[in-house]
Amino acid sequence: MLLRYERKYLVPYSIAQGIRDRIAPFVVPDKHCRFNEQNMPEYTVRSIYFDTLNLDCHQEKTEGVELRKKFRIRCYGEYVPGAIAKFEIKRKIENRIKKHKAFTQIDDVEELLATSDIARFFKSDINPESLEDAQRFFFHLKKRNLRPTVLVTYEREAYQGLLDPGVRITFDKNIRSYIFPTLKDFYREEGLKHLFPYHFILEIKYFTDNMPTWAKSLVQEYRLRNDALSKYTIGYDVHSKLHFFNY
């Protein structure tokens, strides 16, 4: 089972360009990005997170449970017919991450959730592992009675390691959320609240036991603090009295 380390840092926008300059010799733009008007490689991420009626996933994160799961459906960019949607279970195993992913079309998501016809929408002859991961998702969906709880949307500026493509550096910017969405709200922009008006989340991801030396040097130089930042829990809390952040 391939596990990944994932380090998150809450960073003020004021030093974003300095960080870009610092990592430039070691990374290349992620191949999925398009260059925006500021010539930054980015794409929009749109995720609907699922939780139980009692918000068990939220509670597990708040309490720091070491073995926990998050469930989400994710799509990217603006709507186009045939766009891909990703069903995902994100497993936290102590200080590492494992993801189970299954892919289908965004136009099929509503019918898929209504019918649970996994065999129809996930083809085992194309990607057997995707079918297994879809089965995992729907097992938890039914067993735990999961429902759409939070929509989280943001622009992701993404890079991968020049020498080691398994290393990823991402700037998650303009993070905003909407609670209790429907499946028709993936591309919604009205009524969303911003999580961090003056900050973005910097993520450093890698598979080896040690963070690359150049990335470790970046963290030390800017005195960045690794935080257990959950876009899902903060995205929910910003709409409720539980939200105490003032970044």
C-alpha cells in the first residue's frame, strides 16, 4: 500500500512570490495546470465532502483520531459535458495518507448515487482498482448513511519535483466553502464563505521517509509551522459558531 507524507502550512499571501522564487530551480508546473492571467500554473478544485448526520468525520478530525477517513467527490475547473468526477476516500494513517480513487463522468454522479449501480458507471475491464475503490466508497456511503455536508472550492497552483515527480508542492488559494450542498452545487459560487482572507495553504507531499532537502530548507528559511489543516472541518466551522479563526 503506497502511503504519502503530506505537510500543510498556513502561509500569508505576502510571501507567496518569495516561496515561488525559492522553489523554482527544483520544480516544474504540474501537467494538469493552465496558466492564469498572472502566468501562474493553476486549476480550480471543487469537492463535496460527505459525513454522517452526527458529523462523525468532523469529530474524528477535531479529536485527532490517528486512523480516520474522509469521503468526497471531486471535480475540476468549469463545467463541460463529460468532465471527470472522482470518488475518493482519503485515509489518514498516523502521519501519512492513502487515497482510494474511482473515476466517472460528472453528468452521471446524481444517477449513480441514486441507484448505486457501480458496475454500470465504473468499468472493471478498464481499471479494476477503480472499481474496487468505488465499491469501498459505496459501502461506507450506505453503512454510515453519508450525506453531502460541505462544498470546498479553491484555486490550486501546483508544481511537481523536477528530479522526483512524486514530490508535489501546491498553493491552495482563495479557499471557500458552502454547507449542506446538493449535487447540483459543484460549480456554485454564490453564498460561499472564505476560510482565510489573507492566507493560503501550502502543501508539500512526498513518498520517501524524508522531505527533500530543498523543501526542508524552505520550511526552515520561512519558519513555516506544520499544521493539521483540514479544509473540510474549517470549511464547515466557518459557517457555524464553532469557527474561531481570524486569519
